[in-house]
Amino acid sequence: MSLKHVLMIATGGTLACRETGRGLAPSLTGEQLIEFLPELPKICKVVVENPFSIDSTDITTADRVKLAGIIRENYDLYDGFVIAHGTDTLGYTSALLYHMLRNLNKPVILTGAQKPIGVPGSDAERNLLDAFRVIRAGYVGVAAVLHGQIIRGNHVVKVDCESMNAFRSINAPLAGTIDREGNVRLDIVPKLGGEPEFVEDIDSDFVLLKLVPDLDPSIITFLTRYKKVIIEGYGSGGIPIRLEKVVQKLIHSGTKVYVTTQCLSGSVNLDKYEVGKRAEAMGAVSLGHRTIEDAIAAIQCGEI
Ligand code: ASP
């Protein structure tokens, strides 16, 4: 079988970092990263692009739209795409790409690491190789590959800032696993459906507000300038009664209000409690089982 032809898009992140004296900062190019992977030529044929090299703390929607653009422009030229990305915002990028790149019949695999490549005990070599192995195994669609897990793009959440096992597939089973020897097991491969579509209009006119007990209601009065406001509520969801008036005014001003939860898994259910039913009656919209990353991406792509 001939080797798959893969475009690797290197964007920085810890895996490309070196100590600079001012702290870890991305320093290695994609070409330098793959020098650490002598097995790679046996897995895939790889071409590298380096559109930017940043700590993913600094990533913007414009950067992520650029990544989608690179995939779009090169879609017919490659069998798949690997994006080497900082782990901190990897879930946001995977969710946005999941919603921007629809009906894919090729894989787009994001990966990163908690330790720089080449450093003893780093997870970078394993994660990068696994990303290519998942392409070789025939996955399609957007997914993250980290610590032996394959997580569908809209369910990726970073839950730990130290452990190598830092990501979870929230509200969905893993799409598959890769063992320590590099054997890939695919449990779910998204179904191919129709022609690939690339969403172009990305709206960033939204804000996310996290509820805490005693949140100052006047903060909400400043939010009328946004088209969409996501309230990160508690548990099954609901608006505290003492905030109802300001939220009602916000909705009447034309801002669409969504409710999500601070719980890591499970679903918003506005029908369960009085505070939820009252929120729904005001016109607040439940984000259901979506992760925050997925909800933001769906909102940015105009799906909800
Ligand atoms: N701050 C880094 C980044 O997100 C963390 C990492 O890559 O693990 O770029």
C-alpha cells in the first residue's frame, strides 16, 4: 500500500518550545519537529507548512480561519492534515475547524504536547507519530489525538494543565485509541456525507459570561453591544432570579442569550428547575450537551 501524503501545519505550542531565559517559547519549525521522528517516513509522506509559531494562548479567530484556509487550498493535494498546536486552546481550534470544515472525507488531526519535543519524558514524539498513524488507519473528519486517545473535534476539552493525560472526550465516547506500540483502534469513523463544504463567514460578535454567586448585575447591562451572550451557568442551567431583570433587558435589546453549564459533562436542561423554566420563558436558549468550545464554534459559524 502506498504511503499517505500528509500536510503538517506547525503552529507552535509547547511541543515546539525551547527555554529562552524568559520562559518557554515556541522556537522549532515543523521541519525541525519531524527530525525528532525517524519512524515518520515509514508511516506517511509529509510536507510541512509553518503559517505562524505562537503559544496558543495568543491564538485568534483570524489565525484559526487561516488554518481552515490552508486546508481548503490544499484539500485536493493531500490525503490528510496534521496540525501541531499548543494544547491550551487546542479544543477551541478543533471545535472551530469541526464546524468550518463540513462533510470532510479526509482527516484533519490536531495534536500537541505537555512537554517540548526532545525533552526527556516528552509526550510530543508519541502524540505527533500517533496523529500520522490515525491518518494512515483511515480516520476521516476533524479530531484531536493526544495521549493515545482519538477525540472527535467538537468534544475536545483540556482538563489538566500538568498531566500528560490532559484531555477528555466530553459527552461522547472516544473515537478510538492508539496503544503504546502505535496500534490504532478506530471505534467511530464519522460517515462520509456529500461534498465537503467550507464555512467562510465567521462571526466573533459574542461574549461568554461565567456566573458566580453575587455577580454584579450591572456587568450584564454592558453586554447589549454584543449580538450573542453565552451565560455559563450552574448545573442544569438557569438564570439567578436576582439577575432576571437585567437579562430580560438584554434580550429585549436584541441580544441573543444562551445558557451553558460550568459542569464538565452532562447537559443543560432548562425544563428541570423553576430557575431554568423562567430563563426559557425569558427567551434564553439552552446549549444542551455542547461543550463551551463547541458552543462557541457553532455560534461563530452561525449554526445556532
Ligand atoms: N501554552 C502552551 C500552548 O498552548 C501549552 C501547550 O502547548 O501545552 O501553546
